Amino acid sequence: MSDAYYSQELHGPFETFDLGDFELESGEKLRGLRLAYATFGTLAADKSNVVLFPSWYSGTSKILEQAYVGPGRALDPAKYFIVLVNQIGNGLSSAPNNVPPPFNGPRFPRITIGDDVRAQQKFLSEKFGIEELALVLGGSMGAQQTLEWAARFPERVKRAAPIAGTARATAHNKFLVQTFIDAITGDPAFEDGWFKPGAVHRGLRRHARAFAASGFTPQLFNEEGWRGLGFTTAEDFATGFVENHFLPQDANNLLLLAQKWQRGDVARQTGGDLAAALARIKAKTFVIAIEEDGFFPLDDILAEQRLIANSELKRVSSIWGHLALFGVDAGYNAAIDTYLGELLALPEAAPQAAAA
Amino acid sequence: MSDAYYSQELHGPFETFDLGDFELESGEKLRGLRLAYATFGTLAADKSNVVLFPSWYSGTSKILEQAYVGPGRALDPAKYFIVLVNQIGNGLSSAPNNVPPPFNGPRFPRITIGDDVRAQQKFLSEKFGIEELALVLGGSMGAQQTLEWAARFPERVKRAAPIAGTARATAHNKFLVQTFIDAITGDPAFEDGWFKPGAVHRGLRRHARAFAASGFTPQLFNEEGWRGLGFTTAEDFATGFVENHFLPQDANNLLLLAQKWQRGDVARQTGGDLAAALARIKAKTFVIAIEEDGFFPLDDILAEQRLIANSELKRVSSIWGHLALFGVDAGYNAAIDTYLGELLALPEAAPQAAAA
């Protein structure tokens, strides 16, 4: 099931770039790292119009394209060279399901958000000669990558828009993600990651429902907000939309991503000092929060935004909660376009004094 | 494990009352229904000082006693005759784990909140000759019973204080509870309810963690609010407090309660018309919401409170979220005592015109 899912047919067109062997923050090595990506628009001669948009948990470049890119949108290919990049482990880029033995499946090395960002920087430089980003943005795990980019490469990032995510996973966030992990690993068919194709479907279904219980808002269920998508009941929606999303995915891929999510922490750059890491950011930053977000609560996002010098908190409300990211709420989509358009119209951040 | 848990030693002293065979709303019959209860204080000669407090999900009369009853508290045995009653299925009252074959385990009949309330009314009348309640109150599933009492027996209930619960389970609430159910039934050791003693511990542990992920607030995790209880990390707390609470309990008991919770609906009395059911309530009612409640969100409670004529919404804030009910937050305890004291000091509700 997995191979057919992670395909050009379902998620393309995408291209891949071979980064060769790649040293990881863990000290391990990822052999033959390939990043899958899709681009839209034309790279300006001065390379000043680059927008980078890394993928989120369980998503690929395809949903980013469908939900955020297009003529008349803030991310308009007529204006920008938009690079949608698939994070390591998502199944289009190198992942447990697609690398050769013996480092396949549960033997795939542990990855951090910092690994992704370093790999993306190398890819952009080697493939396109891109050294500066007009904007980096992303939702959820994409927000983790966005903030890591802005803090790790402050001179290269002019604008940043983390959406519905944090620079460091909170204790509650880690705990919540662990319940998703346990839903999969608790399935006896998981067999320590050496499962037969399709065998972990009970675990994936439980994972989907745990994800839905807090990923959407209570209001969505109570108002049957899914009717516009053609679903009839909470059961029908949970099965037809959420289980359907996760069932074809590789359980080891999801676990790799979930563990990367839990370890998300820009302060790994600064010996654990979150304020110091966020103080490195020079980009003009719109920190965008979904007010009803059950994964990344507004308070947690606000606490970090206050540590980013040249930033503003922007709020959007949606009964779809965290999963408004999917682009299913026209109100959310319009608000995001407004914020991104406003941010892209701003001049680059004024030079700041270097930290003492 | 179960028998030692549901014991006088751990949960007593409690007494039991035999209601004989009991007809259920489902049309089934519960043979030899026993209700377990504990009383505090002295029944007044005119029987005007009765406070009824039914138990919540996975709790017994013991936690109600420890967290809410005592000299100087609103529920002071020097003033009131306080009856803490164990809901059907909790393991002190008749439950899957303690009735004889063949109606034991998964063959225990399905129970509704309405069954509990009818059984409690019969018990109070037959055992004590009590026909009126000065106050009925309860948290979570206890709030379900409280509202059912007030709507079903409007002439018998003078005051009501549902805390952190609703009269009808919302779609999201049912979905959330289903993830708790699935955590247990998804354990292969559950074996359709015919498990060996102690065998379902993985399912019970997963259930505990799903419960904790939304039962407490993100802030509790982030601020390590459990340190005051002697726990060191989120893991330590989840295992030592939450798993420890559920592990000794009978999986069939928990499932019976969870399914009763999902079916909670006072409008079963009125052909599905919630407004009509709540309009039956004559009691002076304080509808108490925990602002951060992840199980019963403030908005859902507010929507129902507006349908109760002689009611006021009272709010309490706690980083313990829904599970502040356990009495672990001194601020919550003080606020509840204030509200209950205020409600008990009010004269009985003035007679209202009967509904047309």
C-alpha cells in the first residue's frame, strides 16, 4: 500500500535531489539522503523571490500546493519562486519505507528538525544557488522547521511565518504526541516495526482517531462542520477523512516524524537556552496562531512570540482547530493569505545590532 | 486485582441497599441491583437537610468524601445529611465485575443515567423515607446524574449543582470517550471482555494516558503542576498518578461507565427535545464550569445553562482542567465551597408556573 501512496501519481509532480551521505545531529549518518520537492514560479535573476515551505506531519508537498499556492493567492507563482520541500521521513523524501536495507524501517536513523533545516539549506544552495529566503513558512512541524531556519540561519531568512507550531515542543505537546505513537506501537501487528504490509491498520485507525479528538475542535463535531465535505456523521467523517488520510501511510514513517516532532527544540543550538535561540532571529516574523488549536495552544505560541524581537502575533479562528492547516476552511485560507500578503509586502527587516 | 480494589478497605466504610430486580430504560432487567453508599451527618426530623452526591467516571464515594465533605466545608455533616451514592457499574454498586454469571462481565446489561437516577430515588425513598433533596450535586458523570435528577423529578429537587458536565453528551464528547473505549478494547488481551485478571493492563495504561492528555490542561504539564504531589516528570506523573488510578479497575466496569457517559441525555425523557427536558427543572441551579475543561468545554456547558430557567453559570479556573474534580487544587476546592455554600444558603426556589 505504501509504495502506491508515496507516488508521483498521488503526490506529484515532484523532483528529488541527492545530498549524498548526511551527518545528523545525533552523530548518526543518513546514507544517500534524497529530498523531494516541487517548485512553482521562476527564480528571479537576483534570487530575491524565494519562498520556502517545508511539509508538516503526515503531509507532503502536494497538500501545501493545493492549500496555499496559486494565482491570486499570497503565494503566487507569478511573483515568487516557491519551493515546497518534503521533510525527511515523510515518504517522498528519504524515509523508513523507501531506503534500502539494512537502514530501513525501524533502523532508519533518528532525525531532528535541525537536520531537516541543514539539509534544506544545502539543497537550495547546491541545486539553485539560493542563499537567501524572502520568506520561509510552514504549519505545525513546518512551523518548527520555519523557526529553526530563522534561528539557525538569521542572515539568510528575511521573513518568517510559523503557523500553528512552536520552536520547542512543550511538555504537554510531547505527551499528546506520545499518545499518537502509542496508538501505533500498541498494535501487536506493529511487531517492533517489522510489520507486514497493511497489517498495522488497527493501530493507524486508532492513531487517526486520537489525532482527530484534539486536532479538530469540539465545535466542529457539535456543528457537524464536515457536512460541507460530504460526510454524514462523526463516525463517517472520522473513518472517511481521518482514517483515510493515515491508513495508506507507513507506520514507521509516522513514528519517525512523531518522534522528530517531540524532539523539536531550537534551543539545541544554544545549549538549551530558548530565549537565546529565539533572540538569534532577525527575520521579520509573523507568528500565526489558530486560536482554537488543541495541539499548539495559543498561550504556548504567545509565550515564544514574545521572545522574538521583530515579530507580531497574528491570530486566526477556525472550528477546524489545528487541522484548519489542511485548507478546508475558506475563512482560515483568506486570513492566512492576508497575513502572508502583508508580510511579503513589508520591506526586509532593518539590520539589527548583533547580540552582545 | 479487582476484588481487592473494590473493597471496604480501600473505599469504605460503605453500605449497600438491595433494590431487587430493576427494570432498565433499555427494556432489559438488572437482577438484584445493589447500590453502595456512604452517609455523613444526621437526617433531620423533617428530612429537609438531604444532600445527594452521585459518583463520577471511575470514582467511588470515597473520593467524594475525601474531596468535598467535612467540618467547615460547604458539605458539613454537622448541618446536612449527605448521601454519597455509587453509580451503577462502578464496582461498589452492582457492576460487571461483581454480579454472578451469566450476567457478569460483558453480559451486564446496558445502563443509562436515567436508570441510575430512578434507582437512587427508589433507594432514598425505601431506605430513608426521603422524598426531597435540599441539594443534588455531582461532577462529570455526576453532573449528568444531577441534571437528570433535576429534570426527571423537578418537585423533589430544591437545589442542583452540576459541575463540569452536561445534560446531553455532545458529539465531540462522545467521540473523545470512544477513544478511551478503543484504548481498552483494542488490547488483544481484552478478548471481548473475557480477559484474565490483570491481563488488560496495556489497554488500561493507554486509556489512562488518553484520559490525561485532555483531562488535564497543557499548562499543568508545562508548569509541572504535579510536583506538589511528589511526581517528578510527565512520565512519572502519568504512570504514578493516572495509570495507578485505572490499573486496578475492571475493564468491563470502565467500559460500561464510558458507554453510559456517551448515552447521557436528559432529553430521552422528552422525545429528544433538550430544551423541553431542561425546561422541566425547577431547582435553583448553579451550573458550574471549569473554564479550562477539555472534556466538557465551557461553551457546551453555557449552551445548556441558558436553557435552565432558575440557573446561574458559575466559573472556576484550574490548571488541573476537568480533573480538578479530584480535589487536588486548593483554589478549585475553595471556589466550589463558596458556590455550594451560597447555593445552600438560598431559599428554596419560588414556585414557578407549570409549563403550558
